[in-house]
Amino acid sequence: MDDQRKPSSSSSEPNKDATMVDEDDESSSATVLDLTSFQLHDLDSVELPPSLTELDLTANRLSTLDLRIAHLSNLRKLSLRQNLFHDAGIDPISGWHEISDLEELVFRDNKLTKIPDVSIFRRLLVFDISFNEISSLNGLSKVSNTLKELYVSKNEVTKMEEIDHFHELRILELGSNRLRVMENLQNFTNLQELWLGRNRIRAINLCGLKCIKKISLQSNRLTSMAGLEECIALEELYMSHNGIAKMEGLSTLINLRVLDVSSNKLTAIDDIKNLPRLEDLWLNDNQITSLEDIAEAVAGSRDKLTTIYLERNPCAKSPNYMTTVGQVFPNIQQIDSEVFA
């Protein structure tokens, strides 16, 4: 979720090379304007047709908002990603009522230190303020409860707050912050994906969520997997780079397809015997000593499993390691970095 888009070469003639999509081959009826990577300091030389529904200003040098954007009443998507906006440069948008039907708003990768006031956007579905310098979620309570995707990764947030009104939320991304506690998730009955990697979380608390399908808690301070038992719809679980010593709380997760518990302190494979849909199993960089019981440990998914990583465990140094693992899983396609035709 923390992908970085590589800028293409800049242009000194934005009108000439800008990507514009329209119905009548006339700029006045264009609906989409993509000015990604033009390295613009302002939009003075750019025409902004009133028919625009999408405006992408990713990877430029903008620090202030062009007032003409405020009058694009048909606008539904606005991306200001990867620019030079400080808080003051964004503030005017809070009074731009003519574009209040905006559905997607992206401030990713700027210099913001607080949540912008976007309370006028009552139909907002996607809000992205990742890769800024925001230390608190104060202000999120004013964001519309219509929101379905919220991205606040790579900031300096210390507490999960002012989020409990997002009943329609499908994706919550709070990775790479300073969170210590999982909280205020109880109202997220529609949540599908929860990304909390690279924080300081010590215990799992999903507040009874049962519909969630993807969870990332990698690179935290977890020592236990307890707390996942009720997540029966879970399909992907990422918990690498923690301090977990035992696999537990997994036996009820019958829909699990991907399990990553690499780089922990595991000494054995436990609690996944009856997971019939497991396809990818990452156990590398642990302390698993023997392959003797592996067939029994993964009995329910022996025919389904296509990828397994066990490298940098003591068991991976045993004689005929590859052959032994290959015999256990009849449909295996990859063991560690070795891919089979």
C-alpha cells in the first residue's frame, strides 16, 4: 500500500502533452485531465475545462491551490499527490462548496502536519493523506461517514481516534506510524482490509470484527497471535518481523489462503492442520528444527499448498530438504526461492 510512483520526464509545455480525455474532441468538454510529472510550480499555463470530473496533479511542484479548481462543479476526483503543499496551502479547500460532491481526494506525499478540513465533502469515498508529517488523527471526526477507503500511512500518528463513525469503511491503512494500541474498530462491520504494519503494537485487539479479509501486522512488537480467532472470513494474514514464539488462534480461520509468519521466534508449525484453502505459507527465518511432523501439521492443505518458505530455519539444513518438502506437497510450485515448472 506504500507504493511510490516514479515520475516521468517533465515538460515545459503542459497544454501540449497533458493527457486529456473527452467525448467530442474538444477541450471544453474534457472530463479527465492528467498532469502527472509535469513539474509545474503553478497552473497558470493550463486550461481547466469546467466539464472536468477528474484532475490528477501528481508529482508536480505545487504549493498553493489554483482558485479555478474551486469552480469545477463536476469534479469527482482530485489528486494533489507528491507536491509541496503545507497546511496553509491546502486550507482554502475547506470553503470550496462548488466541488462539495468530490468523491476522491488525495493529499499523499506532501508536507502536511494536520488533518485538512474536508468537512464540506459529504460524499467522499476515498481520502488519502499518507506520507506526510501528521502526528494526530484529530479532525477525522469531521470527515464524511460515507468514506470507504482511508489511507494515513507513513505519518507520525500515535493513537487510533476519531474514526468510529466510518461505518462504511472497507480499507483502513495506518501502517508506518507510532501506534501502540489497536482500538476503536468495533463499528467497522464492513471493513475488508486493515493495514497496521510498522507500528509499535504489542497485542491484537480486533474488537470482534468478523468480516475482515486482509490483515497486516508485520513489523510490530507482537509476542502472541491470540485475538484472531473470530476473524472467520480472513483470507490473508501478514505477521512477519515480530517476536511470536507460537502459532495459535488460527484453527478457526478456514478461509485463510495466505499466511506469513516469517522472521519470528517459532520453533514448530502449529494450529493450521485444518485449513483447507491455504495456498501460501511463509515460515522462513524462524527456529523450526525438524521436518518430521510437517505432513501432519499441514494435513488439511497438503493438496492446496503451492508456495512454502522455510529457508533460514534449522530444518532447511537437513539432508534432502527440498526432496522431503516436495514429497509432502504434491502440487507445490515454489519452495523458498526455487520455482518448479
